[in-house]
Amino acid sequence: MKDVSEFMKKMVEYYGAFINEKVADLIAEELHYIKPTDYDRVFRFMIEEFPANWKPDIKAINDIIKKNGIQRLSNSGGKKCPVCFTINYSSCMCCPKCKYESNDGSPEVYRQFWKDWQAGKVKRFDSKKLIQLLAESKKYKEEEEEKESLKQMLSKVKEG
């Protein structure tokens, strides 16, 4: 598994929905403190230890991490994004995953925007369409200028 979202998707496929959204958020947050290379190990241990009718919870995830001796990433030197909980170790001011910056408003509002963006509910900027519209408007403007030029020439011919 490459990232937390893939891990969470596999958990939902195997165990069904989470008890509530807060539990899912806490589990996702906790998973950001371990390396993505350990996600498979955690998931394999879960499906071996817990039946399919079990509901995932944060205590079980923490116990699995401890039992397997999985090293937690320290938060020193990195800031945790309040929107997607990714730990950012770069010098960039924005989150590398969701692009949140502190001047983007409250994390709760941006988190909803981010979920909508991932679901495709937010209208996206289409640069190809914009360029096409600009080209068409330029072509229309050139045609209008040409018509005006022809009208001026025609009026000069009629006068002269």
C-alpha cells in the first residue's frame, strides 16, 4: 500500500464501514506516524488477528503498531497538516499533499473543500478550454475589425 487512503480503502473493503467518521479520522492520523512501507504489515496483522465482522478502532491500531515493533516517525522537524494530517518535512509553507496553507482559512472548511475536490464535486480549472475561448474571442475580434475596415473602405469608395 502506498498511502493512508489506500490503507483505509482496504480496511473498509474487508471490515465494512467504520463505527463513525471520527474513528476513521483518528486511524488515518495515527497511520501518518508510521512509514508507508509498514502499512501492508499492519493490515496483514489485522486480518490475521481480527475477524471480518470486527470494527476497526484506534486502540487496536496502536496495539498492532506496538506488537509488531513498528517505529513511529517523530514529529520533530516536521509539521502535521491540520487538513489531511500529512507530516510535512519540507521547507514549503503549504502541505505537499492537499496544498493547504494557513492563510487558506480554517482547516475545517478547507478539509471539506479537499474532500469535495477529491470526490470531483469542485469545479476544476480547465486551461485548454480557457485557451480555446481566448482563441475564439481573438478570432471574433479580428473578424469584427476586418468587417469595420471593409465598411470604412466601402464608405470611402462611395464618397470618392
